Amino acid sequence: MHFRRIAEHLAPFYSPPVRPENLQQIGEELAIKWDDGGESFIPLEKMRRACPCAGCAGEKDIMGNVYRGSEKPLSPASFRLVRLAHVGGYALQPVWGDGHSTGLFSFDYLRKIAEPT
Ligand SMILES: [Zn+2]
């Protein structure tokens, strides 16, 4: 991997995005250990409610009107994490207990929603 060697060589001048080093579900929270040493704890319910997919977050038209997909009521299963897939080295794609799986949570976004509100 010649490219990777170059990237490492340039490391002092380039700060790569922070990535999760370790992911673990602890009770009702997702615990993320980041490779910069930081840790985030995200309640699964909060994470699901922050789902950034078009169906949950809605899509804005140029007038700023928000269109949401068919609103399905969330149930306890909606906040159960079935699986987490890594996508393209920049995001996580959770599969929820109610079958919803179209939300892509970028690592940046995860760090943001992990902050106390
Ligand atoms: Zn969604």
C-alpha cells in the first residue's frame, strides 16, 4: 500500500478524521472509544431520534419546506440496536429492531449528538 505509506509520512501535517477504535453497546447506550482517546456515550433512543436519513429527518425543497416520509410511530423496538455496519470508513449504519436501517451516521455526526444537550 504505497499510498498509505505516503499518508503516514505526511501525518504531522495532516490530521485525519477521528475514527471509532472500539464500539460497544452498554445497556441502553452505545459507547464509542475514539482513536484520539476520547469516549462518547450515546443513548440509543437519542441516536435513533437523531437519525439523519431522509425518511426521519425529512428532505428540504428549495423553498425550505420539509417533506417527511410516511411517519411511522416509534416503538420500543425502534430503539433497539440489532447491528452496526461500517460504511466507507467514515460512517456507521445501524440496523434497528423495527427494521429501519437507512440512516448513515458519520463519525463527526456521532460525536456531535453524543454531546450533552
Ligand atoms: Zn431514519
